Amino acid sequence: MIAGVGTTWYTWLEQGRDVRPSVEVLSALCQALRLDGAEQRHLFTLAGRQQPERRRIVQTKVEGPLLHMLQSLVLQPAYVVGPRWDVLAWNDAAVAIFGDYGQLEGDARNILHGVFTDPHRRHLLVDWEQLARATLAAFRAESAKYTGDPDFERLIALMMRSSPEFREWWPQRDVVHRLSGLKHLRHPIAGAMTFEHMSLSIDDGSDMRLIVYTPLAEQNSVAKLRKLLEAQTAERRSA
């Protein structure tokens, strides 16, 4: 079964029988089968249903309780991403580990773009290929909600031009819905570090997510992060 529907139902739909699936079932099928825009339109036409309007990206701003929570995570590198995985806000610990997002502009502040095109990020991630594949698959799952959105299509087109790995892996249509777990990093100053990674949905209709990295005792990651933050603070004071 796919999306809660048996194979007989698919056969009847293809034969043009009056099975009258709901819009919700059809939308679930589109995601489960990873249909592109044209394929989705065809499925809704076969079923005799009106395709719902596509979701559009809503410009989001990180403020209030979410911003306060982000800034309170002193020893946990964290950042907030929007629907397209653009980094919208970050804390000091994230700067210490991943670099200053404030120095980046436009698509360079996008997580997918960074993983595939930033040499610093490629060196930082010990298991780069495994994590890059998982990142791409998770992005595909998220982007299904925004099929046809011009901002998503522009980003995908940019990635196809910019990264040979993305260009090779994107047509494989792999999908995952979870990116949490251990992350082994190779920091240029602190050396080997291990973090537990979590992605938390913000329940306000914005499709924003809070991404949190918790340092583990393994490889003295907590102590190393403290030293990085102390050096970062001292550098700011001397500037």
C-alpha cells in the first residue's frame, strides 16, 4: 500500500472507474510517488478533481520567543531555517562551528547550497557524502509541498549548475523525512567534535525549523566549544 491505498484502487483509477478519491488522498499520493508538477496535474485530471493551489513561500522573520530561545542556547550551535532551508537567524555557537552567516548573502546562506558548494562545509563534515545525500533527500521531501514554487525551482536549477554531485543524485528521487542523529565534525581549529543533531518544527504555520547541535562528551566536544566561544568573545572585544 502507498499513502493508505491498495493496488486495486490504482488499477481502477487507471481504468477510469468512478472511485472518486478525495483531494487529501490524491495529495498524499503525489508526495508518496514523488510526482512532478505535470504528473500531479495528470493524476488530478484522471480522478476528476480540482488540484489545490500550490503552497507559496511566506517571508518569515525570526523574533519574539523563538529568537529568545535561539539566543539562550549558549553551548548549543543552533539556527533557524525557512521553508527553502535559508538560514534566517543563528546564535554565537553556530558562528563558532559553521562560520558567520552574517557574512554571507543570498543563496550562500542556504543550507543545501552550503553543503554542496562550500569547501569549508565539505571539510567540516566527516561523512560528507552520506550527509550530503541525506540532506538532498530530506530537502526533496520538504520541497514536495512547494512543487512549482519559483523560488524552489530557481534554487534547484542553481544547484544543478553548481554541483556535479547534486546533478547526479537529484534525479535518483531518494526521500527521507528525518535528519536527526549524530554528526561528526572536523573543525579547522578545535579538531574532531561530535554533536547530536535535532530538527524541530515551529508550530506557527511558517514552516520554519529550529536546528540544534548538542555537543557530546565524546572527543571533549563540550570543552572545545567553550574554548572556541571564549576566543570568539575575546576577538570581538579587541576589535
